[in-house]
Amino acid sequence: MTRGEGRAPAGGRARRAAMYLLCCAVWGSTWLFIKIGLRDLPPLHFATLRMGLACLAMAPFAFRRRGRLPTASEVPWIALSGLLQIGVAYALIFLAAQRIASGLAALLFCSFPIWMGLFGHWLLPDEPLTTRAVAASVLGLLGVGVIQGPDAAAALHGAPGPLLAGGLLVLGSSVVSAIANVLNKRYFASVSPDRNVWIQTSVGTAFLAALALSFEKGAPLRWTESSVFALFYLAVCGTALAFAALFWLIPRVPVAVIGTIPLSDTVIAVLLGARVLGERLSFRVLAGGVLILGGVLLASISGRETALEKDRSTAGAGDTAGAR
């Protein structure tokens, strides 16, 4: 095989770019709609309804006869990823959104690629940490420290404030989401994206429903125009479409590229929070955010370099496998 034979055609590159941009644009706006919906809906019920509607929207696509079914050994990994990425992660995000600004939540969740790089190093043999990736991790974690450090220090002398509590919830969501994405790429990336996202969302919805019934029993749900619109936008666009695009992308690009999605959607989230909700982030938060975004950018560069090195080595070895 020559070098050119292993490259994806131009149409494939265009489709990957379109899916990438879809994820960035939609997830950048979801932080805004979560804040809007939480004005009238309790967080765990809101998250459950969002994922439940997404399951209904995805069901016709998940059960059509296209793509490979998961094997018996893959199903537990898909269920575990759904529990983490949908159940745990979204419970933490919706609880955090009650406590901190949408732009701040997006900035802290942007540490996602840092965790992906670390977990990918241990679980993905083809994606080891490079020197630049280590520097990216240090830079991103330094940014988290700038944002959360003073509040963490203050909590040692009193009760944790909303900024610290909300920030820790978002960071926890970022970590478990990164674990789920790495597991996805290692154990079941070739499963049909439609079935993959439907199974994960079903498992996550069941977990969220159990949490809502346990901790928000009797909580009032106010159905206003804004809460209904936010719910349907998050369910259809922010979950069904965006996750299908994500799972389609995962086996086709390096894990570090997936990790750059928060870089773009974070900027969108901060701008929307300022424009629509009138949020104003402090200089310290913005400075920490710049460090996190810088770390994400370094992680992206490191991921592209790793992918290029892999392409050169496989071409030199005469690899006969075609592009996925």
C-alpha cells in the first residue's frame, strides 16, 4: 500500500469536520439552556426528562437494521460508559449549574481533554503521553487551581461555598466523562453509533430517574415556555444528535482530537452566558480559564503529532489496512 491509499477521501474529511463542528456548536449552547430550564425544573428531574426524551427520539434509529450489534462482551462496557457519561456526569452537571455561572461550568468542564490524555495513556496503547501532553496537563490543572484554589483554602476555615461545591461537581463530571470516552474507544468503538448512544442513554436515564425519585420526591415542576423549549432542545439537539455525532467521530479521529471539542464549545458557552444571561466572570476565573484552554490547545497539538507519527510508522511498515 502506498502512503496515499491509507488516507481518508476529501468527502470523509468534510464529514468529520462537520460532525466535529456540530458537537462544538450544540454543546456550547447547552450550558445556557441548562441554566434556563433550572429556573423552573429541579435538577435531577430535569436531567432525567432530558435523557428520557432523547431515548425516545433515538429509538427509531437504534432499532433499524443498520450497523453492527454489540457483542455480549461489549454490552457491559457500553452500560458502564452510559452509567458514567450519562448518569453520573449529567447528575453532577445539573447540580453544579444551580450553584455557578454557565460560563464557569463550561471552563471547568474544559479540563476534560486533560483527563482523557491521562486515562488514554494507560488504556489506549496507541496514544501514549508525550512531553507536550504532560505540559498540557500541568497547564490545565494549574488553571483549575487558579479558579478553585482560593475557595478551597477558604473552605478549610468554614463551610464550602457555592463556587467550590459547583466547581468540584463539574470537575467530577469531566473526569467520569473522560473515562467513558476512553472506554468507548478501547472496547466498543466499532458498534453502531445509533445503538451505542441509545444503550448508554437508556442506562444513564434509569440511573438519573432513581436519583430523582430518591432525592427530589415531591419537588415541583413548573412547565413554562422557556422550560419546555430548553428541555426539548437539550433532549433532541444536545443529546440525541450531538452524542450520535460524537460516537461516530470517536473511532475515526485520535482521542486527543475528541478532547479538543470543549475548547470551542467553552468559548461559545462563555459568550452566550455573558450575552444572554448577563454573566460576568472575575479576572481570576478568566485567567484560570485561559490556562485551561491553553492546556487543551497543547493537548490537541500533541494528539495531532501522535497521529502523524502513527501514520508514518504504519506506512513504512507496509500496513495493508484501509482507513476506518
